Amino acid sequence: MSLLASLVRAYERLPDKTPYGYSTEKIGFCVVLTPEGAVTEVMDLRDSNKKRSPAPVQVPQAVKRTVGLAPNFLWDKSAYVLGVTGGAGKRTAEEHAKFRSRHHEWLAGTEDEGLRALLRFLDTWQPEDFRPPLWPEEAQDHNIVFRLLGERSFLHDRPAAVALWARIGAEGASAPRICLVSGQSAPIARLHPSIKGVWGAQSSGASLVSFNLDSFTSYGHEQGDNAPISEAAAFAYTTALNRFLADKAHRLQIGDSSTVFWADAADATLAEEAEAWGSFMLGNRSTSGATETLAETRIKANLQRLRDGRTLSEIEPSLALGVRFHVLGLAPNAARLSVRFYWEDSFGTFAHHYAEWMRDTALDGVGPPRDLSIRNAVLRTAPAQEKNGRIAFDSDHVSPLLSGELLRAILTGGRFPRSLLSQLLMRIRSDHLLDRVRLSLIKAVILRDMRREGRLPPRPDGTVMEDYLMRPDPDDPNPARRLGRLFALIERAQLTALGDAINATVTDKFLGAAAATPGRVFPGLIRGAREHHLKRLRNGHADAKWIRDADHARAVARGLEREIGVLWASFTEGAPSQHSTEEQGLFLVGYYQEKYARRGEAETDQPEAAETGSEE
């Protein structure tokens, strides 16, 4: 099923979908008219919160404006309705004149009391009449609707206005052609409605399908005739997409891509259940300082069962069959939108690939099991800075291509982008932050590459070690991983001898160099540990708070010296002069697991993570 066809199907099952020919717009004020066209009140429709957000109101569908003057039917911004704007307004007088003339054309001969009142208002209104106290200054540049005195409904909701709007739409329809979405003969949309809510795109909206240059056209067709999509289908797909973009339960921001997702099933309840699962799996959760909802707790428990090897058919058979899942990533491109990625498959396939993602990023023995959200994974590729006791990741520096490819790998179960590992290593060298999330990503990249290339080590019984790197393994013969363990022991010796309050540890100074060129770094690190830190401990001196007395310090020194000696002696020809990118990742896995495995918890000494940047 095509992207547009799936969005049309999604529109059909929206519980309170906007009817064809209408759209939901942000309306700030309502002008109340007498039958004679006099203004009795200007109602403020904005909410009472601090931002004073305009109210969402269902109005006749907004026109697609380019460079020409085009008023909306029975509503518009103040420049068109009143000839008033807070800006420079070079065309304000022309816009208001166009609004007045077009409504005289549309409403000519009407007998409806409310519509005649609007015409009388337009005939007598002068922009100079816009002044307090009747007209608030805040009404400038807001969208404005009308209402007849004594009635609750707006003018555009009156039966006469609804019938007139339907007739106007029919008169402007093009000759019928075969629609590429529905396969039916119907009037074709030459301009598709705007898509709003894509981060970084124009606030007035952008186009997903449009043709504005001769190089984009063929066989003499103009605009939408190049890709014939009926007006009804264009309205349906844009309405559904705008609804998803405005709904936090159906969207999230990944890099510069506004990502929306939805399910398609014969049973609407089943589709909603799949969307609740997908929302949690993709990272939309209410756990930012708050308690989980009951639904999230249930989904989280089911996802843990998936990670443990159970199939979706065993857990929720109804979701495994007959449900399709769609994920769409949109990025701004001037007045248009770029499709970063589009993935569609059965929900069972999505759940299977997500279970693989959870298993590949899992780390045991360094704290309680956690599932890694895609949003947190993408953020860890950005630079990290400590601000007010929190680690902040600058989302503006997330690579849009990398984030899209990472999401694609998770959705399809394919190989992770080749640049992900090198990007993470670069970030760790520059900001010195190696947290559980970054290490989980490093482990996942290496593990998936090894699995796909048949390089996973065997167990003693000959079976493949599918859980390789998941937990600390002192018996792993991999040299890079053993060197990471050795580096963690050297750091432990330093912190035990000098305490945690020192300005810079060996990790701060040498972690990147030790991972990349161990042959040049380790001889000096071993010598420094033996001649300074271990010697201080052997003499009974230690600044670490957990050391009880001099005898305890000497006992710790003997244990560390033995472990460091055994590991270093295993490198009979010395440490390798240089490590590949994958070996650097294995080094960090060994270091991290050795550092935190003995505590039974991870990162107890690291600040809380947060996010900065202009994304939502």
C-alpha cells in the first residue's frame, strides 16, 4: 500500500474526522454582528493559559496561497477580514478589498440573515474603526470568524453557508480523471492542502506533493495534473497527516525529522492498541519524572517478554496478524517537505525487530535491565555538556542522515549505519562521557555486525554465543576487551589511592588514546600505577572514603596488583600498536563492564541526562 493510500485509510477511521471541504484552524477572535451588520462584541476565543493559544475551530478549508491574493470563505486573518495588521502590511488594503469583493460574489442573492449581516458589515467597515475598547489590540494578525447576535454557532456553520460552500467547491472542480490513490474517476486537486506542524518548515504549512517548475512537469500538465490525485483523496491524506503531526501520541522528533506513525487494521480498536504499543516502543512515554500509566506498565511488561524471547503471537495474537504499521519521517525543504524515510510492514515484524533492538542493546550485570528508546539513542550522538548538575545533549547537532538511518536499521532489523560507531567514539573522545546508553549503542553495532558476518564466538558446547558482550566476562580472550578491563583496574587503583575528588583521572586524560593506540599508552600507565598508586596503597595510605584502615588499603593493593599483573602478563608481545574502530568499541565495553559490574549498578556517579536545542 502506498503512503498516500494508507493515510487516506487512516483518515476514514479518525473518530472525529473533519468533513470533506473543511479544516481545523487556530482562531483567535469572533466578531458578533447584529442583523444590520453592527459589531456588538469582539469575543476572545483564546485559552486562559500563559501562552493564550488560539482555539482550534472547524472552518471551511483554507485556500492554498502562493503569491496571489486569495481570501478564505467566512473567516481569515485580520489583514483580509479587517484590513488591519501589526506588521508593515504592504498589501493589507488590497487583501481586505479582495476579501470584500469575493464575499459579495459568493453571497450575492443570499436570503440568509447571518450572511446578509456579514455583507452589511463589510459595506460599512473602515480599518480606522479598529480601536479599543471594542477592538482589542491583540486581535491583529489573528484569524477571525463571525457569529450572529443571539446565536451560539458561527456563520460558517449555518445551513445556508454549508450549502453555499459545497456549491462553491463543485463549481471550482476540474474535469474528472482517474485518481492514483483511489483508482476512481473524480475531480483532480491541482494544489494540495498544506501540511502543518513539521519542525523547521514554514509555519503556514508546506507541500508534500507539488509542481512549480517546468522541469518537474511532463506532457504539458500543470501543477497537480502531473500526479492526478482526487480532491477528496488529497483532503483525506493531508487531514490525517496534520492530525498525526499535531498529536503527541502519534509523533516524535528524531534529528530534523518529524516522525509520525499509525496502524492500519480492519478493527479500529485493534489499530489503537497497536498505536499505543508503537508509541511506547518509539519513545513516547509519560515517565519524565511522572509515574507510568497503567497502559504503559502493561506494555512495558509485554515488551520485556519480547526481549526474553517470547513472540508477539504468544503475547498478543490479535496484534501479530492483520495489523499493518507505518512510520514516516518528514523534514523541511523550503516550502516543501522531504520524506526522510517511510517504512510499512506488519506489526508482528515491527515487534520482532524491536525485540532484536532491545536484545542487542541490553547490558546485564551493570544495573537493572532497561529498554533504550530510539530518541535517547539518537541524542547520544550529539555533544554532551554538564549544566547545573545535569548532562545536556545538544539536539541541534544530531546528524539528520545518521538518525534516519539508525531508525531504519531498527525498523528493518538491518545493519546499523557504518558511521554510528565512529561518531560515538569521536563524541566520547571529545566530551569524555561514556554512559550506559552510548555503551549500549556501541555494543549493539558490534554485536549485529558480528552476527551478520558469522563472527560471534562459540560456547564450549559449540553453539553460537548470541548474548556475547551482554554481561562482564573475565574469560573472554578478546585482546581489546581485556585491555579495557585492564584500563578500568588502573583507574580503580588511582581512585582508591587518591580519592574521587581529584581534578583529572587517567580516564579523563588517556581513555581515547588507550582505546586507539594501546601500545603507546599502556606501558606508561602500568608503570605509573605500580610506582605511585599501588605503592601508596601498599604503604597503607588511601584517600578513598570506602577504605577502612591501613590494613584494608594493603589488602586492596595486593588484589589490584595481582589482577593488573595477570592481565598485563597475558600480552606476551605487549599491547597492539593500534586498534580498529570495532576494537576501540570492544575496549570501551570491557572498560565499562569492569568498572561498574562490581557495584551492581551503573553510573551512580554521573549527573542526570537532559536535552537542549530547538527541537520539540
